[in-house]
Amino acid sequence: MYSNRPISVNTLINPNAPQSLAKSGVFTSQAVDLRQIAQDGIFSIQYTYTGDGVITWTYSMCSTKAGTYFTPSGAENIATSTTAGTDGLTFEPEMFPFMKIVGTETGTNTAIISELYLNIQ
């Protein structure tokens, strides 16, 4: 059951500044501070991208904002082999105070990511 807590929306890619993701390229978002907003542990991303690229979405975590981010052992991908369009994906990350969203082009083409949001409740 969902609580009455508000959902925090974090803009990870500004729609006015799209990010190009070349073949085998990697996009890593800025760090998101989860210390005060991840009360219920409900996470999702919303993305929009164009082109023929295929993107796998993952996340990395850290105990400090400026530390070394890593993918926790046992972590699952948010999604694999997503194709161009707009979609929303839910996931359940491990408990850490800081997170980054990572998009990796796993095909043989380019993707232009025009929107990426992290939603947290």
C-alpha cells in the first residue's frame, strides 16, 4: 500500500540539454541524495530517448556523495535492452544514502537521451 508521503522527482537530464550516447557509451547521472527522501523505498525512472540505440539501465550506490560509486553485489539491472521511446521502470535498490543512475548503450548505434527522471517515495 502506498503511503501519503510525497514523491520526490529528480531531473537527471535536462530536456533542454539532451545527452548523446554513442555505441557502447555510458551516461552516469549526478549523485542523488537519498537521506531524507527514500522513506518508503519505492523507486522508478522515466526516460525518453530517440535513435536506434539499445540502453541497459542500472544504478550505483555510495555511502558518501564524493566517494567511489559501485554496483552492490546482488543488485539487479533496472532494465536491459530498452529501445527508443518513453517509458517508466520501477526498481528496488539496496539501502545507501547516495545513488547514481547509469545508462549503457549495449547495441551498435547511438541514442539521444532527452529526458531522465528519478522518482522516489
